[in-house]
Amino acid sequence: MQTKLADFIKDTPQGREAEAILRKCVHCGFCTATCPTYQLLGDELDGPRGRIYLMKQVLEGEAATAKTQLHLDRCLTCRACETTCPSGVHYSRLLDIGRAIVARQVPRSGMAKLQRQALAAVIPRPALFNPLLAVGRIARNLLPRVLDDVVPDQPARARPWPVGGHTRRMLVLEGCVQPALSPATNAAAARVLDKLGISLVRAPNAGCCGAVAFHLDEQERALDAMRHNIDAWWPYVEQGAEALIFTASGCGVMITDYGHLLAHDPAYAERAKRISALACDLGSVIEKQKEQLNQILKNNRPSGTFVFHPPCTLQHGLKLKGRTEALLAELGFDLAPFADAHLCCGSAGTYSMLQPEISAQLKNNKIKSLTASSPAQILTANIGCQTHLQSATALPVRHWIEAVDDLLGN
């Protein structure tokens, strides 16, 4: 795609990156076939190709409008288009650049701005999020069904965290909402890795990965969160932690991008690059020791049928499509196939709160596909997907590592 960027952007790092991405696009339209919002809405501007044209116009100097912002806001950033694209267009990075420019040119209304600021301020901070969640659960009990889609049920309690003490040590990203919404997840990861001779280490001063603020027009706040985490993790890196494990694929995508996002920060560029290199999906660690885990589990195999929902951040963002499913199959899990596994469930971080109608349609479609085989449980790999899907079904929706931990017993 030929383009001529406007003076305000062309000689900046963002401008050079945007131009390189735009020049890769050949207008083929393959991306529209796998775009969830295009499939629902049928509008070219609600597909990747149309959004690329909108961003190109803004980058070339045409003023952004509320309509431009609406179509960019409707994007889930699921990145299915990147998996489909034969030309390797890095759409999500172009979207980050485009959204930031549009946000500066098109002020949001008072309520919309307040909603985004509140989400960016509350969700990443457990000291604010956890009490509000508790109040929400009380209100939910007083007002049956009114808050079902907003406030999740009380989660299962975590099993004891292992004592550790192994020579091999790996850091774990605890996350901002996962400890409150699913405390069993990281505890289960620690227990399984303990059986494999790996101690999972928590850094008490680390916080939100930065994804929430980054996708809510608060990119500078997000970069500060990244710097804070790097400072919190760095002593453990210097002490020999061999990896930074994440159990939420949405957070994982952001951490693997630290090196890129902080590349022009002289104080953090090298450390950010190192952190991104250390970041590793839990499944990728266990995959390397699956024979050892199989031996441990040989007399205790899972029963019943499961279905695995692959988060977009896992299959499209991290490019680990099919890897977790293959690992679970190796461990004896009977996984039922389902239709349209490549499509987003509609969670997408705060998308379910900002675009509730589209999100609800995607969620209902996904639940219909996932439950078609009448599985005993739905497994996934991202806290956002987990809580989003759980709001629409009575079936247990859990992180897959918890199902593996079940096989270890108490």
C-alpha cells in the first residue's frame, strides 16, 4: 500500500513503523474472513482492511472524526487478522499507533472519558479493585441476576502454595485481578512446577502488566507500569531466575512486547528487552518436561470430556496455536473439538464493558460452540476469557493448569 505520511508523524519512530506496516498491506481482504466484528456487523470499516484505511487517512493528515474513533474502538485487538494475513501485516501495532493519535484528536465525551479513566485507575490496583469486587458480590446477592454479567461468583479456594527450595527458579506474574478472581490458578501452577523441580517465585512489588491502561488511551501510564515491574523483577533476574512465567495469556502478550514499547527509553530499553526474552507461557515450560509429568500422573488420569477455549492472545498474539491442546492431550485429557475456535469470545480486556452488545453476541456464539459436545468442563488460559465465559454457563470454566493440578491430589 502506497502512502505519504503527514509531517507531524513521518520522521518519528511511530511514523516509520506505521509506514513499514502500511506498505506490507496488499488490500487482499483475507483478514475480513476471520475478523469477528466484520462477521457480526458486515461493515468494511469494522474489519481490519477498513480500519487500516481509516488509520492511513489520519496518518496522512486527514482529521480523525468520532466515526473513525468508533470503528477503531470496536476492534477487539484479537489479532486473528495477523494469523490470516499472507503478507505479515502487524496490524495490532498499527492500531496502537492509530488509536493514540485519534485519542488526541477526538476528545471523548465526559461519561466515556470518565468510564475509561475509572477502569484504568481501578482494575490494575488490587487495593481498589478487591473491595469494589466484594461490594459487587454483596449487591449481586441483593439484586439477583442484575449483576450476573459484571460480577463473577466467589472463586474456588487455592490449594497450598508449595514450600519450594529448588535450584531451578522462575518468576511468576501474579497479575492485578487474577489473584482475586481465580486465586487457584497461580497456586496450581506453582504446585505442578514444584513436582517438576522448579520453584515459582513471587515478586511482591510487581503489579499490573500495563495492558489495561495501554488499551484505554492511557499509554504513558502503561509505560510507567512496565517500568515499575521491571524494577520489581530485576533483582530476581540478577539472582538467576531463568524465566518469567505468566498464566494469563493476555498479560503475556503485553510483557513480551516490553522490549519494543520501551525500546526508545535509554534507562529501560536493555532491561525491557531482557524481560521480554524471559517471558514464557506456562504451557511452554511444562511442554519441555511433559514426559516427566506423564510419569508422575501415570496412575491418575483425567476422566470425562473437556473442551479447551484458546484465548486470542494465546493463539494469535503469542503464536502458540494448538500447543496447549496438544500438551493436554499428551497428559490424557479427552478434548472435544468445536466450531470457530479461532474467533474471539468477546472478553478482550475491558471490551466487554465498553462494547457490551458486540461482546455479548460473541460470548453467546462462543458458549454455543463450546458446549455443543456437552463437556464436563471448559478449560482456558486467560483470566479475562475465563470470567467472561463463566458468566454465560453453569459449566465450570477454569484455567487448564487447575485441571492438571487436580490430578496431583492434595
